[in-house]
Amino acid sequence: MHQFQDELRQALWKYALLPVLLLTVAGLLLIVVSWQHYVVEDNARHRQQLVSGIQTVMEDGSRRIGRIAEQLDKTPNSIEAIQCDGNSRANVMAAVYPELDSTDTGLGFYLLDSQGKVAAGSRQRLPEGLQDLSGEWGILQRLSESDQLQAELAGDSHRSNRYLLMGKAVRQAGRLEGFILLVMPGSVLQNQLSGGKQDVILLDRFDNLLFPWSQETAEGKVPAAFSHTKASLVHYDQQLFYSTGQEIGHGFAVLSVTPVTNLLSRYVLGAGFLVALFILMVPIIGVSVLRESRGKAKSIDELVEAFAAVKTGDWTHPLKLQPSSGLAVVQESYEHMTRSLQELMKKNEEEAKASVISEIRQLESQFNPHFLFNTLENIKFMVKLDRDAAIRMIKSLSKLLRYSIDNTVRRVSLADDLAYVRGYVEIQQLRFGSRLEYREQIDPQSLGCEIPKLIFQPALENAVKYGADAKGKIAILLQAEFCEDTLQIRIGDQGRGMEPETFARLQALLESEENDSVHMGVYNIHRRIRLMYGKPYGVQVKQREAGGTEVMLVLPILREEGKRNAETGNRRR
């Protein structure tokens, strides 16, 4: 066996399967690392550079607008007065000039009236592309509806006439007077770009873009295929792009777009070559190895198949190894082992079966004398009190004895055993009279289920014997119902119950399954069920909170001898 394994290992190393595999994996990992470095990381770096610059510009513009608004609040003249009075306009410009003197080249300040007309500013007119601003739409309309700073992109769709607008409404006594507007040309912001293979684009909440992009767009809008914040591979205009985005406040976002069509083509070509090489080498190596070790491999397959059969319990599977395989000793040992195991298992099975049958018969035999002695004592007692009742009791006893002493049948239907129980209860009621109350709650579908003969009669005897309450009344309830995939039979009374120590000893007895106490009846039931059906079934004893004891028998749901009826379990209740 070891010699064969060594030969196979040498053949695999000889034909370099492992090096080919490692080469393929290494090549694929190199492609992944290259993508991460040259696309993902480079894209993120350029995007972050622009984000940092734009945030600085917008924060600076926000502070300037705030300070200009403070200066205007100190000026008593309205914007309308400033339009008509040159001195007032000069005073306003003198107040706000310090905020504009140190700004970047090209930044413009404008004070507009409520209709969007220039009252004062860096120039007498708004830049080209912004001269149609109106208080009824666009940024001025949004400024008139809010006291918060607003920012967006505006201007012609042509790339050279795009502007970043930042503004705030001016109000006096709750009345809209006009607007403060800072205008930054797109060329100023483009200086934030650091070059590279990426198109880094600034866009506002309306998907208006500012910076030049290598792709033509409709009306200066970002195509819907590009997500503003989600990293994704986008197919647009017959090209592939890697796109990421980041929000920067005021409804603005920075979109970093990397064209990857050519790069992906090279990656796919390289990965395809590596995979094709590996696929080509695998059959070449496999055919060579099979050709050199065909006989030995067949012998190993025979061994695997034989031991797999043994694992499933098939001891008759033949083992036929090739004479040239050198494994004749293994075949001889296998055949000897299977013969020995078959003989041993057959012997153990017969001994176990005989032991179980013997114990079941012994347990069953304990019912008849126990019940007979109790009933004869009752008859002896009734003869003195009521001879007619004693005669009826003797007749009932004869019927029960014919049923109980028939040792040819071990399993009966629940309906048959209930008929026997009712006969037993009738005998007891002749003795106790109205003091004994017996009721049944039986699921009609359970009547056809097979149960061990006389299985719950001992529990009923205990209920009669120990179930009297403080007034001497005995109330017994017998229930039969389905619960999940089991048949549960409960015999409960309303007596005083067991002492805690007695109850604890009984529970320990049922767990240990070794009877060294006086609880013969309950132990008999539990032991018989375990021997016939296995450990998932048996007897459970409970103390009721309202008083009394409940003995529950858990049995499999059987309709025919030895066969579980799952369908019955599904139709319960």
C-alpha cells in the first residue's frame, strides 16, 4: 500500500502538476493585485484629492457668505435703496471688500434683488451663462424658500461656461430683500485636478457635472448608469469604466471614473491563457499517470469499494485484486476478517435477541399473578358484603383472565386493550362504588394503533390504590392522543401525590433502568417499552400542581406489526 502511494506521488511530481497549479494561481493573484493597485487604489487617491480641495473651497465660501451677511445686517439701507443710491452701494462694497480681497482669482460676489437683478457686485452683470437667473426658478427660487446656504452647479451645458454657485437669501423683518451670491468659474475648480488616468467629476444633486469628461453627455448631465457613491463596473457607450463616488455635503458628490476597457481585455487574455494552460496540462498528466499505474489504481479502487460496502454493513462484497498489484496478502486478510465478523455478529445477534425475548416474557408474566391476587382479594371482600356483586365480579374476572393469559399475542390495538381496562375498572367500581370515578379522553384516530398488551393496566392499578384524595374519592382520567410523531397515553389521578423523596427515587429508577425498589408496576411498563421500541420511548411520571400523579406512556405510532405509520402522525388532531 505504501509502495503504491509513493509511486503515485513520484509520478505527480514527475509531471509537474503542482508547479503548473501554483503558476496558474500565482498569475491570477497577480492580476487581482494589479487591479487593486492600478485601478482601485489609484481611483480612490485621485477622488480623495479632489474631495479635499472642493471641501476646502466650499467651507471657505460658506464662511465668506456668513460674514458678508453679517455686514449687510449692519447696513440699514435695503437692496432696492442700494440699486438707486450710488453711495449706499459703495458703502456695501466697502464693507464686503475685505472678504473678497484675498480670494482666488475669478471668484465673483453679487448682491441680487428679489427678481435676480444685480444690485451690487464684482461686476455690473452676471457672467455669461448666468444672466437668465430668475427668482422664480433655479437656485434663486430654492434660496427664497430657505434660510440655509444653497450650492449647486449652473450655467450653459457647454463645459467652458459652468459655474459653482453658493448663495443665501437676505431678509429684513421677515421680508425677502434679495440674495447674496458667490460665483466661482469651473476653471478655478479645475485647478484642483492632479491629472492621471481618471476623470474626476464634480456633480450636484441634479446630476449636473462641472469638470471636463472624456465622454459626451446630454445637457451636461451624468449618465444614469453611474452610481454616485457605489463602487461598480459600468458599461457605457461601448466601453467599460470603474466608477466610485463620495458625497461631500450641500448635495454635491465627487465621481471618479477610470476607463478600464483595454486593461480588462489584457487581464482577461492573461487569465484565459493561464487557465487554458492548466486545463491542457491536467489531462496530459492524468493520462500519463493512469497509463503507468492503471493496474495498481484498479486494485485500490477495489479496496475502497470493498471497505465502503463493509462500512454500510455488506459483508458479502467480493474483493478481487489484480495478481500483479502485489496486494494478495491484503485480499486474504480482508476475506478472513469479513468471515470472522459475520460469524461474530450472527452469534451476538442471536444472543441479544434471545435475551430480549426472555426479559419481555418475564416482565409480561409478572402482570397476571399481580392482577389476579388483587382481584381475588376484592372478591373475597365483596362476598361478605354483596354476593350478587361478587358473582358479577367473578364473571368479569373470567373474561379478563382469558384475555390476559393469552401469551400468543404481544401487541394489540388500543381499542382492544381499552376494552380490557374497562372490564378491570368495572371490577374495581363494584368494590369502591361511587367513590371511584373513571373517565376517558381518546383521540378516535388512535384506537387502531398497536400497543404492547396490558401496557398501562399497572399504572391504572396504582392510580386506584394510591389516588384517593383527602375525602377518599378516587378520580382517574385516561387520555390517548398524538403528539408530534408519538402516541401518548396518560393515566392521572387527583390524589395526594408522592412524597418528594419517593418521587425522586422513582425518577432515578426510570433513568437507571435497573429495578432495585418496590416500584414494580411502573418499572415493568418502562422496561417493556424500552426493550420493544428503544430509548426515545418509555414512561414519564409527573406530579400535578393541583394534586395527584400522572403517568405518561410515550409510544411510537404503529398501524401494522413493526411498521411506523408516519401518515397517522401527520393527521393527528
